[in-house]
Amino acid sequence: MTGVTVLGSTGSIGVSTLDVLARHPDRFRVVALTANRDVETMLAQCRRFRPDLVAMADPQAAFALRERLAEVQGAPEVLAGVEGLTQAATLPEAGVVMAAIVGAAGLVPTLAAAHAGKRLLLANKEALVVAGALLMDAVADRGAVLLPIDSEHNAIFQCLPPGFADGLARVGVERILLTASGGPFLNTPREALTAVTPEQACAHPNWDMGRKISVDSATMMNKGLELIEACWLFGTGPERVQVVVHPQSVIHSLVQYVDGSVLAQLGNPDMRTPIAHALGWPERLVSGVPPLDLFAVGRLDFEPPDLERFPCLGLAIAAAASGGTAPAVLNAANEVAVAAFLGGQIGFMAIADVVEESLATLPVESVAGRDIAFLLNVDGHARAVAEQVVNRRVT
């Protein structure tokens, strides 16, 4: 039996992870669960999966959950705050840690899991965008195993040969083709995007995701963050990663080789597939996802991304090329801008404006030899700058 910790168990990735784990009760046991403040969902998960430990990032939510579990026989220990999340990520009984906390909030526990030498299933892209060097160094130094969960990166991982960590050129890889659905506004005229509502931005045509990630998909910032993530995961620069718009979301990504071959991973748009792949790797596990019906799909379309309609993607590509602290600033400013959009403070197209102004305001610094405290300081400074930009636009 392999013990599993799920960081962010009440979110969409966390729920999908628990669904896959429940299909293999003879192989996995849930030992720890964490969430932000969703007490009701966590209570139901505790009753079903009987973890040893639960952590809520919000202290008031932890108190409320502790009270609700007081009369439950065999109730788990309930912890709070970043310390609680970190303890769940490093629990000795957990051989596998699913890192599915959205945003920079997942950075510290994800790094802690890597330092503890866990088999780390990475769904939190911000850990690499903000602290890629620190995370990859921790994985190498502590003997952790890092497996990507984003459908695109998991697809790339499946299409790469053994030994790719020694360099893509050495194994004959010419470039990575990172697919993007284009989101709900792929064919929407640019001038019409100024009137987009949060509800429209969250209505993704193919994937069922949380609100923040859905907005990132609508602006294509999500694909920009994934490009930065791919550079860290596969040891390459942005010049070797090409974004390809593929509206059907059937091909999850491709790898092009020097001999003209292109390998692709296909499947229904369901996150349980990459989750099951990473949980079972190098074996294959039943995921609960129905097989792909190519006859029903009928056709596969591809086109280049429109950087005028989706300026956030262009900003992310530029940040990847700049390196240093630029990706961390990009990510922090984007989180602030998306929250402001969802809160009705700014319009949809203003998200890119907030990010661009924040990047222009803060100088790019080297991250060589820096620690997590430095990166968290950069993150906090960038958020403050982005908040100022938002406030100027509101007033």
C-alpha cells in the first residue's frame, strides 16, 4: 500500500485524484488531505477516505472542521496554515504527494515535498514558474521523482524517450509542440473581448476547471505559464517550445524529432488520465476515463495563436526569455489581475494591461543562489505593484 497526500483535495484536480485513488483501494491509501477553506467538502472527504491528517490553510476553517469532526470516530488530526500544509506534504507515511494547490500558495508545501524526497505529482505550475531552479535542484539533490500532471506536460513526458534529462538535442528532439484549446474566445473579435463577463470567461468549451484557471485559459496566460513550466521540466529554452492552438483538446501535446517524426499523446479531455498515468508510472492504471472515439471526433484542427487577441501569452513568452524574476512577477501580477476581474473591478482585457505594467515597473533580477525567502519577497512586491495598478484603474 502506498500512502498518498493530496494537497488541494477539494479543488478539481484533487477531486479527480481521489476518484482515481478510490478505484485502487488495494494499492493506495489516502494519508493526508489539505484545502484552503472548503469545510463541507473536506468533511465529506474525511468521512470517505479516513486520512490520518488534514490541514486547512485558513485557520478559521481548520477550527470549524475540527469542531465538526469532534464526534467522528477515528477523526484525523486537523492542522492549520502553511505549517500544516507543509507537515501534510512531508508526512513520512506519504510516498506520493499530489501538489494541486492553485497559485503561489502551493509553493512552500510543494518545495517541502521535494526536499522530503517524495514522488511528487505536480499540478501546481506556479511552483516552477516562480521557483523553477529551487524546485528542480531539490528534486535532484533529494532523490525525489517529479511527474507532471498538467495534461500537456504529461503528454510531452509520455512522448519523450528515456534519457531526455541529459538534453533534448542528445535524444534527437527538435522541439516541443504545446497544444492549447484557445479557450472560449478563440474566434471572438478582439473588440468584443472588452465586454466579457467572468461567467463567460469561466465557461471553458472542453475542460471543467476552477475559476482562476478557467480565466487563465480564456486569456491564454495559462498556456504561457505552461510554456515556462515546460522549459524547467524538460531542460530547454522557450525557443524550442511552440504553442499550437488545437480546439478539440484531443491531442494534448506533441514532440517533434530531428528525423521528421512527430509523436503525439491523444485522449479525452479528462484530468484523470494524466493523474492515473503519474500514479501508476511506469505501469498503467485504470482511470475511469472512457476510451477515445476517433470516429466521433471526426477532425483535428490546428492554428497558430493570435498574440494580438491574447496578449497575455506574448507577455509570458517574453518573461520566459528574460528569465530571472520576470516569471515570478508575471505570475503574481496575473493572480492579482484575475482576482480583480472576477471581483468586477477591472475588465477582461485589462488583465494583460495590469501584468504588462507590473513587468515594466519591476526590474528583472537574477535568481542564481537565491532562496525561497527572496522569491516570496519578489512575489509579494509584485502583488503590491499590481494592486496599485488595479486601484488606479478602478478609481
